[in-house]
Amino acid sequence: WTSKVLNMYFDRYFPLAASTGAALKKETGMPLRWMTFSYIVSLYLDCPTGYGLHCPSAAAKATFVEAVKAEHIVWAAFPTNAELATGDKSILQFGVKMSASVAEKLGVPAPSVVSTRDVPGMPRSAIPILKEAGVTAMSEGMNGRMVMVNAPPAFTWQDPNTQAEMLTVRFFHRFFPFFPRFFPFFSPFFPD
């Protein structure tokens, strides 16, 4: 099943983001900035055989790299949509380093914002670890099944033990399951 999901990225989402980004840039002069995960980017660029993946051709890779350099395809400072509370310091450092190394390989700036979606938060003890690793901000998005946290949408989160601070932005997606219906121009990114 995992290879089927990854192949959707390789065969559909990455080419669609590249072509949509190029069209948007032509019309508006602005990049698309469609966000994916750096672990998927890493697998795409260094595609391992024997796992049922549709490894890209040299032309497909070139189109992808061009889209990354044009900022049509971007990724966050952590390689997955992780439950950060389950990782120790080494896991958090590794994740940030992995995302940065993928950026370095492609000659683009390292991402500096950790983005998590549909996970029930992260511990404040992650703040000094992430900050030390080069993260400058955190973005959390919660769906309608999670309890709303008692915090403003944007705030400076401080770890009282270390005094480390990090800008944090939180989004509460009550309508996320209906996203394509409200924003039909994104419907190609949501397969039937």
C-alpha cells in the first residue's frame, strides 16, 4: 500500500505541482509553493529498486528539480508529519538534518519551519532541540476531531526550563474533510 501512495506522488502529484506551478508563475509571477514531505523527495531523487516504486526518468527528475528551484514544490523542516512527542533528541535532530540535506542536494535554502497536521500537538521540550537544529518556527494544523488548544492562532511559545522561544502558528481545520468541495481548484490533488 505504501508504494501505491508514493507512486501517486511520483506519477501524479509531483508532475501536477510542477505544471501548475509553471502556469501560475506565467500568469502571476508567483510560485505555487505546494508542500510535500522531504522523505518522499529523497525517495524520488534516489529511487530504490525492488520496492514497487515507479522510479522517475531523467526528464521527470529534471522537471521536478526545476519546480523545486522555482519554489513550486517545497517541504517543511521535518521529513514527515510526525508525532514529535514520540521522538527523542536524536530523532528530532535527524529529521531536521534530513530535510536540510535534501535542500542542500538541490541547491535551495534549507526549510526552517516544522509543519505538523492532524496530530495532537507537540511537547514544549521540542522547542530548544528544534531551535538548536535551525528551526525558526512551528506550524500546527488540527482537524475537527481534536480538542481546540487554549492558545491564540499565533504566539511565541517558550520552554520554561530552557527559556528557548519559537514562533508558533496553529490552524484549526474544522472543514478539512470537505476541502476540495470548498476549494475546487485543489481537487486534482485529492484523488477520488
